[in-house]
Amino acid sequence: MLERRGEVGSEEASSVSLVELRRVNKIRRDFVANVSHELKTPATSLRLLAESLVDILDEDPEQARYFAEQLKNETERLAQLITDLLDLARLESEEGVQNPAPVDVKSMLMVVLSRLRPAARRKNITFSWKRSGSAALYTVLGDETQLISMFSNLVENAVKYTPPGGRVELMGESDEGEVIVRISDTGIGIPPENLVRIFERFYRVDKARSKETGGTGLGLSIVRHVAENHGGRVTVGSTLGEGSTFTVYLPRGQPRTSAGTPSSPPG
Ligand code: ADP
């Protein structure tokens, strides 16, 4: 049964709904096809690795250890993919923030940086944080778990796509209306023609490299959803070979809820 927008009986409205319905159905079909493909690849690798392991277990323990190691890596990749898919599904179904609470952006970013410091240290990458504006204006109303997941994805990417010895800088700006956080890296950068697509699910600039680093191609879709759930947005600027900057804009007012609560800045 078709949902009719606007006036009942309006032919124009029902044809718009039909177009919209077809579009949504196509997105759903594409998504299922993509998920199946993405799950099939590691599942096939797991089967092949397990078969190879069984074949050589007695004859070549050294090679067997190598296959077992690969088996572990592929299993972790599959688990990460499932975790990201579940996160994304939850974010999409929640449509907004259910129980918004004040979140101190600076403390939250410090939690994110401390979690990712070991990974940065392994590549000799330094972190820094700078802020302009009054500390009192660094509070947003939102879901801290979602926000941590958004910033973790951005900082993790910055570390992943920056060669050893580089820098990842976080810069905050804030006024009555919004908190802005920029995450800049001195990494490999993103070609201009790919910039518009990187927030799409499963989109990677370099599939082979992303596989090497354990990427699922879902991180930036999660980022975009969290920003939108909070009534904000995320933009990207990049220069190939020099680095990238992702900028998150978070309004200080009430985030979107399923009930559509009106806006009022916290404290
Ligand atoms: P992935 O799991 O592959 O990292 P994401 O959705 O997080 O997936 O990112 C999509 C693609 O965008 C990545 O595969 C990578 O090509 C590119 N990308 C994301 N962040 C950066 C960055 N800071 N520097 C360079 N490329 C990036």
C-alpha cells in the first residue's frame, strides 16, 4: 500500500511517493548485496585457510603457524565488520538521540585520545589538542557513547592513514550556537575525485590498503550518522600526499529525537 504525501487524492503526491519508495527499495537491495559480498570474502578466506591448515598440520608446523595467524586476522576482520554493521543498524534505527545528556567535549576527546595512544605510539605519531573559546561552551547535549564512537573512528582513521612519524591534531572552536572539532593529519590524503563518496557505506579509496589495515569501509558512514543524529554535520578537506582534515559541527541545542524536541542550548 502506497503512503500518500500531502493532499489525499493528489496524483502528483502519489507519484513522488512511488519514486521515493523505488529509491528506498533500491538502496535496501544494494545494501543487502553489498553486505553479502563483504561477508562472503572473509568467510571464503576462513574456509581456505582452515583447509590449508588441515592439509599441512603434520608436515610443516612453521607454515601451519602462519596459516593459523592468518586465520586469526581474518576472524578479527569478520568480527569488526559485524560490530560495525550492528552499530550502523542501531544508529539508523534509533533516528536521533534517545536520552540526550550534557557531554563535556574536551573530556570526551581526551578519553578518545588515550584509547588510541598505543596505536599512535606504535607508528611514532604524535597527538595534540588545541582549543579556542571559553571552556564553558564545550558542552553539547547528546549521546556520549555515539559521540565517542564518532571521534574514535575519525582519530583511528587519521592514525591508520598517516605514515610513521606524522602528526594528528585536534582543534576545538566553540560559541553559543555550536562546538566545532577539526581532526587534521599529515597522512596520505584523499584524491579530490573520491572525496564526495568516502562517507558511503563500504566505500574505500584503496580496497587493498584498507584490507591490510583491517578497514571495513563503514567507519565514516557511522561518523556521518552520529553527526546527523545530533543535528550536526561532518565535512572533509584533503590534499593528496599532505594530509586530511575532517570537521565536525555539533549544535549546542537539543539533538534530534524521535519525538522532534525543540532546540535550547545547554547551560
Ligand atoms: P575504512 O574502514 O576503510 O577506514 P572508512 O569508512 O573509515 O573505512 O573510510 C573510508 C575510506 O576513506 C578509507 O578506506 C580511506 O580510503 C579514506 N579515509 C578515511 N579517513 C582518511 C584519512 N584520515 N586519510 C586518508 N584517507 C582516509
